[in-house]
Amino acid sequence: MTLTALATVADAAGPFRRVMPAPFQRRLRAHELRLLAAIATGVPMTAVAQTLGVSDRTVRRRIRLLCEEIGVTTPIEAVVWAARQRLI
């Protein structure tokens, strides 16, 4: 599924769609952008960890912290948010 398709699905969700958070207050770091781009490709977290040279646990922690910071609950929402912000 492409990023455009994900955004379309999110837009079509109707009354159950989450309201996107307020504008993010800082620039994403390079490793955060690489993480979001890797998630967007749809590869397993193990492959993302190998690509970034970190452990699976580190990838999951970074994803969780990034989601909390930008105000979303899932990695897919984080990717959609980043795509809408034209970051990836």
C-alpha cells in the first residue's frame, strides 16, 4: 500500500477518524526520518533494525517515543502524519 493510499484510507475513515495533532514543534532528527521511511516501505521491524544498525527493541522504543511526541498511536499513523507533513 502506498503512502497516498494510506492517506486516502485515513481521510475516508469518516466520523471515526482521529483528529491530527497540532503542528509538531521541532524538526525530526535524521534517524527519525530514516525510521519513518523504513516503516513506510512495509518491511518487518527486524529488517528495519538491521538497516538502521540497531536492535529490534531499540526500533520499537524509538517508534513508541516518536508516536507519543507527534501525538499518534500507531506506526502507520506516524507514517501518514510524516507523509502529510511532506517529510517522507
